[in-house]
Amino acid sequence: MKKRSFFGIAPPKLTYEILEDAQPETVSVAPGEKITLFIDVPFEKASTALLKLGDEVMGGEKLRMYPDSEAYAVSPVAGKIDAIMPFLGIMGKQMTSVTIRVAGDGRTDDAFGKAMQTPSLETAGAFLAALPGKPDFDQLMDAGRPVKTIVVIGADQDLLTVTNQSIVKNEIASVKTGMDTLRKITGIQNVILVVPSHLVQAAGAAGVGVKSIGNAYPSAHPALVVLNLLTDLGSSRSSGIAFFSAEAAAQIGVAFKTGQLPLKKHLTFVKKDGSRQLVSAPIGTHVKDILETLGESVKTGDRIIFGGPMTGNAIYSLDHPVQPDTDTIIIQDQEEIVLSADTPCINCGQCVRVCPTNVPVNELIRYLDAGEYEQAEQQAELDACIECGYCTSVCEARIPIFQFIRLAKHALERMKAAEEENA
């Protein structure tokens, strides 16, 4: 929601959505004939792949693409591999797409059930990294930056979204079990739950330290959580703070309690009329199956956004799948789309006034527009940007600043990687 000052002097203030008591019940969506999973490894030679066309897979089975790669996906259904192909993600990220034709039977893999008999961080990393919420266990295994505090965020990162709020409100017992599990397998005793102020009472049932944040966007961003709530711990990079979403914590709790991998993703679906619907769908479910279940249609020119309105990305196929970190899907009517413009910065200063980390955005965009990415990093604090998208939403010239920033950071990463490789 956007609020404007009565006097028109202060910049507009963006606020998170609040999960209402009258929120419609979650709709369960069943996948259609096929699901699609992404494995975070480039597609190489089919001859060396562990997965082959026609292979049978079971529900809960861990799917790895190559013997020398630890990247994996977990199939939520039993079926047969129907297609394996390269997939190009955001900023040219190379992955492998695996399409499975759903069999509809109840065949399940019990590898995790056996492994969790001796719970450990290694077991979690080997089986749970593809759970809903996409828990990042690598941050806990980084010997170079030992973690001292685990922060579970029960607030939603983007606007129009109530996914993690619903988890805190409706599944706090699972969140507690997940936090207890993380404490047990890591030995880290300092575990904190961060929630919006209206959910403090519900979060109290978790029996852990609870901190609350305000409703102003982007206060739920991990960097700002550290800055505003955890100042005694310093920065997350230097002090070893690991972040998990409330959904990730809840699913970790369910997995270790039941011995089975929960693979249904909770997400917020925003219809063309702006109304919201909570949805539960197996990871890999195609967006067209969700549209059909909810009776929503799209036409040429409409936009489908995976993620929130500030940081989400448009997708271009109705076969695009729900992923472990898909918290929001937005359908935008073509008549409501505000197009970006190829115009220079008019130096209105709105972006500078709203930036939560005080980046000189009006200077930064000039470097980025000229392709001077190293200068942007050195002279205009590119690396201080937390990529919240606030600057883009207030830009009077309609410059896609957020996309410029992401492109610049990606280009710098590639340049630095090339320099290290050639050193």
C-alpha cells in the first residue's frame, strides 16, 4: 500500500500488507499432467548425466544431475522424466530444467527418513535445501564465517504478500519445532524470531526470543533487521548471523518430526482485481494449473510476476513452475502496467529521499547508465544497495533503476570472477 503526504512534500511511504482475520482459507492446488523442477547446475552433456529421459522417480526422491555436483531438486510426486533441458534464469543464470510426467500413484522415497535417524547439519544440507522457503544451510557450514545467531523472519519481504505472516499465525508450532531443530543440529543457542508487531502475541507461542518490526517497507529486509534490531551483533557478514524464513523453519520442523519431506509451497496469489488468495501447491506446479484452479485468466499483454511488485520478475510461460522460494504470484492486467521509459534522470531527488541505506541514487544511476560499473561501486556506493526497489517505484522519469543495479552487480561479479580465474 502506498500512502502520500497531505502536504505533498514528504515522499510516499510504502507499507506492508497485514494478514486479516477474515483472509480466505488456503486453496490447495493439485499439479496437472506435468511438473517442472529446476536444478541449480548448468546443463552439460546428457551422456554424463545421472538423470535420463524415461527414468522413474518417486515422491520425495532427491534428483541430482551430475556425479560431481551436489545441487539437487526433490520431486514432490511420483512419475517419469519427460524432458531434460537447459534453462536460462534471471541475469543469465544457467540451470537445468527437469519435467516429470505425474503418475498419480503413492510411491515415495524413504532416504530422508533413514538419514534423519541421526539428525545433523550435514543431513539437513543433503536433504532439506529444496524445501519450501528454500532454507540456506550453506551459511551455517561456512567455516570462514562461523554463525553465532540464527534469525527466523516471520515477516514478508515484499509488498502485497502475506505468506510468512500466515505461517506464523497458523503454523507457529511447526516454526517452534524447526527453530528447536536448528538449535539442536547446529549447537547455536541464540535463535531469534522476528515478526510484524501485530503478530507478536502469536509468535510468543514459539517460546523463543521475539523481536518486532514496524509496517514500513522495507523494514523486513535482513540488512535492515540487523541495523534496526540487532545492532549489538553488528553486521550479518562480520558477526555470523544466519537468516531463515518462517516457512523454511516450519518445513524443517515438519521434516524432522515426521521423517517425510514436506514439498507443498505456500504462496500469496494476487488477482487482477487486487484481491489476495493464499495457495498451497507442490513445488514444480505450473502456473497455468493455479490459474485454472482459481478461475483466473490471462490474455496477451497481461503480466505474470513471480515475487512481489518491488523485487519480482515477470515470467513468460504458463508452464513456469512454482519454486521453493516463490512467495508471491501477481497477475497484472495490461491496462494497469506502468511502462519504463528510456529517459535520462531529471534529478528530482525522490530516489535519494526514500533510499533506506542512503545511497546517492541520482549519482549512481548516471554511472550505471554509462556502463561505468566499477566507478559506481567506488564512487556511488553500489555495494550498499539492498535491492529493495524503492527507488524505482518513486522515479518520476520511470527509469528501471532496480534492473540497472542488478545488472551492474551481476556484471561486476563476472568481471571479478574472470580476474580471479586469470590471476
